[in-house]
Amino acid sequence: MPLLSIQNVSVSYGKVEAVRNVSLSVEEGRIVTVIGPNGAGKSTLMLATMGLLRLQGSVTFQGEDLSHLSVEDRVERGLCLVPEKRELFHQMSVRDNLLLGSYSRSDRDAVAADLDAVYLRFPRLKERHRQAAGTLSGGERQMLALGRALMSRPKLLILDEPSLGLAPLIVREIFDTIASLREIGVSVLLVEQNA
Ligand code: ATP
């Protein structure tokens, strides 16, 4: 059974159909990439998978039909989206943004250890833990968005164009991090414009 299964999914904005009849699946431990040009509907498909847009078709996660689950429930099940615009809380510190990633968790005792693990993975975030998120560089913001997502202890991370607007060296760093997530049992559904 795949971790995530998207079957015959269509999504419309009013009368305009942005995604038509798409099917894909992500097996546990895999990184699956969806590649397509601007406007192809990639972000729309990811938002719909998270429950942020209404869809036709079916999405299951670990065999469970997600259609009746709220976004929060989906996060609790282990799905987490890092949106294209990263959507940080700009006036809040790096640390507080990270802690917000854990808000739905009931195992509060483990949160401090997970924060340390994120700092270990992204030493730059540790150095800047008191800095306002809005003052970070583009690459640091992407690290923060990834770190915040990891704080929810996801089983599947959905990453919408993590390379967008970043210098090649930083892109390399971010993709190395993404590749290493497998070691902690995180599968990835990745959206990019270019292979
Ligand atoms: P990009 O690589 O530029 O992010 P994308 O493949 O992620 O593109 P989407 O953002 O999913 O594409 O957009 C798909 C289509 O849906 C586009 O034609 C876009 O204009 C349209 N669209 C996106 N959001 C809305 C919205 N809120 N209302 C109406 N149309 C929308």
C-alpha cells in the first residue's frame, strides 16, 4: 500500500479547471517529484492534497480516505506542506516559528528534543534563533520553513518548489537536506519547475 495515493484528482477555481484527472502515488521511503511549467497546476494539486482546496477524486494516506479530514487532522496523521511562498510569521523569531510547527502535537515532552534536532540539521537557524523570520535571507527562510515542517514530525513532506529564488549553492544544500530526510523516516513529494 502506498503512503499517499492520489487518484483521478481534478481541482477547479470556479469554472476554470486547474488540475484534470491526475493520479500519482508515493511509496514509503521515496522521494517523488512532480515537474511542470508555470501554471500547470502543481501548487493547486498540493494545496488540495492538504485539504486547503476542494477536489474531485480521491486521496488516501496510509490507506485512509482523507476526504472528511480537516487540514489539522491531516497534519496529525503525518502530512505536512511547505508552501511555495514559505509563509513564515515574519515578526516572530526563528525559534517561535519552529515551535509553531509543533502546535498540534500532544507529545509536548519530545518537542524540545526535536527543536535541538532541527538546530543540529540547520546550524544557521540555531545561530539566528532570536532573529525575526522576516529578516532572514531567502535560503535561511527555506531552511526555517523546512525546519518548522519537521517540527510536526511528518511522515510525508510536500515541498512546493523549495528551490524557488535561491542561489545554486543554497539549492544544493537544501536538496542534500531533503535527500537525508529518508534517514529519519520522512518520505517526500516534491514539486519543481525543472528537473
Ligand atoms: P507555478 O510553477 O507558477 O507555481 P503551478 O503549476 O503551481 O505554477 P498553480 O499555481 O497551481 O500552478 O496554478 C494553476 C492554474 O490555476 C493557473 O492558471 C492559475 O492562474 C490558476 N489559479 C491558481 N490559484 C487560483 C485562484 N486562487 N483563483 C483562480 N485561479 C487560480
